[in-house]
Amino acid sequence: MAKNPENPYRATSRPQPVARPSGHEEGDATGGLIPYKNPKALIAYYLGIGSLLIFPLGLVSVVLGFMGLADRKRNPVIKGSAHAWIGIVLGGLSLLCGSVGVFFLFFAAARL
């Protein structure tokens, strides 16, 4: 066997640039799951979940959800429309159920 002085595994003197597809933007560590660029939608989501326990939070959740959707409409690069809609739906359900519950409490108290 002849010895080849060239090492095929040797590193080149300078690294070669990596070709990226056109339109590819640098991603974030969350993979786009958490809309940190749309804090109104994210807060609406968390308040919508919290409003299932404390129903007055539902009003804030609904308002912030619509504000998050408006931000998304103005700037399509930011994500968060799903979080905003979840905040709106859960906040609305919480307000509806809480209002019906308070109504029945007052109605029952009036009958005593």
C-alpha cells in the first residue's frame, strides 16, 4: 500500500459558508411555540386559563386577546393569534359562566 500524504479528513484553512434556503430566517429557541414578540396575546392566554378559577380575569383576557390579534394583524411577523383566540374564548366562557353563577346566587338570596 502506498502512503498518501494528503489527509482527506483534514480541516480546511477556513470554514465554508453554509447555504441557507431563500426566505429562511433565524429561528428562536422555542421553535415559535411561545409568542414572546406578542406579549398581549401571551398574557391573554395565561389569564384565560387563570380566569377559569377567578372569573373577573376573563374580562382582561378578552380585551388583551383582541389587542394581541390587532398587533398580529399590523405585524404578521409576530405570532400569537392562537394564544390570543384561546384567551378570548376561555375569558368569554369564564365571564359567561361566572355571570350566570352570580345571577343565580342573587336570585337564590332574594328568595330567602
